[in-house]
Amino acid sequence: MKDDSVISLKKPEGNFDDHLTELLRQGCARILGEALEVEIEAFIGHYRHLYDEEGRQRVIRNGYLPKREIQTGIGQVVVRVPRSRDRGTGGHISFRSSLLPPYLRRTRSLEELLPWLYLKGISTGDFSEALGALVGSDAPGLSAGTISRLKERWKADLEEWRKRDLRGKRYIYLWVDGIYCNVRMEERQCLLVIIGATEDGKKELVALEDGYRESELSWMGVLRDLKRRGLEKGAELVTGDGALGFWKAVEKIYPETKWQRCWVHKTANVLNKLPKSLQGKAKQMLHDIWMAPCREGGRKEF
């Protein structure tokens, strides 16, 4: 071929190639602006009975704050927050939006996305590029330095959660397991996880600690810490896999607690020994055993 038939395709100008997303973004800005107007009108109305020394209404509107860009799941949304003015002595009455706190720069949904991206293996320097594909080509404020500062804040939040007071807590059931990390280390590390069910049936994350191969010593440290922080009484029943480390530890820390093996792990262990052609039928038969309404029914299904 003598002629060059390769055509370079140029992307449209702007942050978004999707006109529908752009329309949603504009609509979001408009609705947010209307909500802020309603909010400040209610604020002014609340102080309408106040007057200054010259007999003028004391709290009045005073234009807008500089434009702010809020990072959302559909990209940057530009907003203008209205402001007020207090003409009284001291001027201590000022408008603060409950929708947009003064230092809010990104929505909560986007804040929650960042640690998930980090846990999924996105490196610190690749956050802007990764988020660009999700929220638009510009992701300001999400540089490597910003992510590093967020990581320190996440660590602080985790430490605060780990030290929380457990006095008065009561868990009827506990589920325990060790989750091994797919990273190359000299010693095989795992996360020791405990999930509990309260008396009203609410599930809560009780403990999340790093350990070594689900050993008795590692589980002893977790359970001792729970007891030290106020969890005096053990659960009625604990469910876990066949790792012996936990069962030895719970007998020493909470000897009154009953325990049983996890059917999910048991089912997987059984199916691994069978050819794939039989696994579907065997799985249903195993379910019939542990879903039986009584012990005698379970024995019959067995």
C-alpha cells in the first residue's frame, strides 16, 4: 500500500466522553444549588426576629463563597455555597451548610472507594490514573502524597477501632477464620477475623488482627485482648474450620463456649475429593443434612 490510510481518532474535548454522564453531573450541580438556597433561606428565617442597633435585620444574605469543586462518583461537580452576614455587635452568627461542610472536597462514596482500590492492589502513584477512568480525566487532590496521608489516617482509624471499649457487649454466636495474604514474606501471615451476632441478631465485626498461621498463640492474643477490653462472657456457640489453634485457645479463654465445625469448609473439603460430575448432586445432599429441622432429620439425610 502506497497511501497511508491510518486515521488518528481524537477524543472530544472535556473530562467526559459520555454525554449522559455530563448531563447527570450538571443536574446534580443544579439540584445541590437549589438545596443550598432552601437551606440558607431557612437559616435567615430562623433569625428574622433579630435586629441590630440601627433597627435593621441583623442576619442577612451576603452573596456566595468562592466556587468549590466536589469530587463525586460522576466526576467534578461545581457548587457555590451561599453565605450570610451578621450585622450585630460581635457578629457570631454565621451560616454553615449541613449538606456541604466547609472542608468537604469529595463525597463519602468516593472516600470509601479509595481504601478498596488500595486493598485491591492499586499502587499509590496510580490512583489518579485509576480514578480518571471512573470519575473523569481530572482527579485533583488525589496525588501520591494525598493517598499517603489518607493511609496514615486509615491506620489511625483502625487503631482506634481496635482499642474500642467492649464492656456491655454480648455476642450469642461467633464465626472465626483466618484469611491468608497473597504476598511473599518469610513468614506466612494471615488475618485473624471474628464476626459476632448480638442478641437482637445484628452482625458485627468483632476482631481483625494479624497472626501467624492461625496458631494457638496468635488466637490467644486476640481472645485475651477482647476480654481485657470488656468482653467478659463468651458466646453461646462458635463456628470455625478445622484449624486446631483457635479451638485450643478458646477452651482456655472462654471455656463455657460451645463450638462446632463450619459446614461451608466441610462441604468444600468433601467436594474436593469428588469428580466434578458428582459435585453438584453431592453438594445438594450435604445441604439437606445441615438444613434439616432437627438432629434426627439430619441423621436420616446422612
